[in-house]
Amino acid sequence: MFMKPTLSDIEDLALTAGEILRQGYNTEHTISFKGAIDLVTEADHASEALLLHQIEARFPGGHIFTEESDEIWGQNEGTWYIDPMDGTVNYAHHNPIFCVSIAFASQGTIINLGAVYDPLRKELFSAERGKGAHLNGQKLRPSVIKELQKSLLVTGFPYDSWTNPNNNFDNFVKMSKMTQGVRCHGSAALDGCYVAAGRFDGYWEFSLKPWDVAAAGLIAQEAGARVTALDGAADYLFPPQSVVFSAPGIYDQILNALRKTAR
């Protein structure tokens, strides 16, 4: 039988990695490029190295999906989804919107535990399946809004938006005209958690990776938000991870609007 983490374990990992990001935030960064606008810094690598070391030492044998090392094969049924820093472009420009995201599944893609930590605001979002979602110990609830026109949404754009025809720009313009506004923060994990907390009423984005939304998806669901793939499927981790997070009252309105322009 393999060692399974508890929610407290996941939270501690996120807090420890987040401290690395916090300490390095105001320093000069070493930046390399995975693509034209896809960056990685020394802090991404340091955070990931710590998380991998801790997980392999305390919970060995798990399968790990992580942004900088991609995929590490394991021998047991435990699966980890790790983003050592979500919001690297922000971090590289000293923009204070970034986080650590960690999720764990004991079988397949059914996420059991998740934590997202914003080290500058010291906000720890976390959830355990069937036990609700919390922000620093306080229970989370999505907004109760029921009209899309009165909503505030958030979205993001793919790293290949310069060349990808499905770059989300048309949706951004369309949804901006149908709501009180659409924001772009540059951190999928925080965007999803902000829907869980009622700070945004909905979030959508195309062509993500599983580590971008695994933890935030569980947190939003446990808070009471709707979380699905863009086509309405329950498995939002199925490639290419095009997702919708929404307050229950406007979920159908968001999905219908996006379906009319999605390619």
C-alpha cells in the first residue's frame, strides 16, 4: 500500500514552495524561454526541485505531472499535478499575481486533494473531495449571480496566440460586451480559485495543461461552482483542458455564449 498525503501535507508543500517564490520575488531574475512568450525563471526551477524532492522522499512512487519536468512515471496509483509557479510571466515582470498549485489523485483523474497558495497575499486556497473548500480556514462559496449581464468574468490566452486561430480573442471581445467586464490576470489557478471565492463570477480558457487547473478545479467544485470542459463534459482534465468555471446561476449562459464562437 502506498503512502497517501493528507490535505495538511498538500497545504504544507504549497506553503513551503510559495516561500521560495516570495523570497525571490524582488530579486533580479534569470529568465529563459520555452516559447516566444512562454517563460521560465530560476524560481520556477527552485520551487519544482523542492516539491519533487519532498514528494519523492515522503510519498514515493507516484506519477507526477509537473510543468517544468513535464511527466515523471510512477509505480503506484497516486498521481500528482504540480505547477511550481503559475503566473511566471507576471513574476518575471515583478507583477504580484502568481501562485503554487498542487493536486493529488489516488486513482486516475479524480482529484482528491488540492491547494493553491498566493505567497504575497498569504492566501491559501484548499479543498478535499467531499469536505468543502476553504481560504485560510474560512469556507468558500461562489457568487449567487444569475444574470450574465451583471457578471464579472476572467479569462486567459494561449502561449501560441500569435499563430493559433483559436486564440480566444473573439470570445474576449464578445463576452466583454455581454458582461460588466472580462479581466486577464495571467494565472489560471488563481482565476479558478477566485471563482470559488466569488471574486469572479466565471472563468474560461482554452488549451491549458492539467497542472494549471487540477487543484483549482477541485477547490471551485467543492465551493459549489460548476467546473466542466468547454463542451460541458465533466472531465475537465481531458486534453486540451479547455475549461469553464462558473457560479451555478450563469453557467449555462456562459457555456452557450462560448459555444457560438468556439472553433
